Amino acid sequence: MASITILDPTNESKPATRELLARPTSVEGHVIGLLDISKPRGNVFLDHLEQKLTDRGAKVLRYSKPTFTKPAPVDLRHEIATQCTLVIEALAD
């Protein structure tokens, strides 16, 4: 399995290395969380993505960070992790 290095903008001196997870062959039957980081027009992208995913048989749940300037609150991350099998985060301006 391949690994990826993720640079943390808050502390790039210690990059994290994580293994890539297996990608699903289909989204049908999955609960997909769409996380809007609250930057301008991210919701526009997610609206289109939600329609495409539901057309392919996925259940979509929408979430929003209170601000794009800080990480998502712990309770929001926990909610997403316990309710979703896949997550997509919108990074748009």
C-alpha cells in the first residue's frame, strides 16, 4: 500500500506519513459527508457534488466549519466520523 506525506501548515517541521486507504469502487450505499470549510463559493461546489453523488446512490450529509481559519471543532469531527463512511471537504474561493 502506498503512503502519502501530509504537511501540516501549523507545524511543517514534523510531516505526518500515513498509508492511503483503499478507494471504494462505487459510492452506492455509502453515507458521504460533505464538509464546507466556510470559504466563499464552497457551498456552490458542494451543491453540484451532492446532486452527482445522490444520483449514484449515495446518502449525503452536509456539514460546515464555523470558520475556515481554524480546524474543525472536535465535536464536529466526531459527528462526521460516526455518521459517515466517506468524507469530501470543499476548498474553494
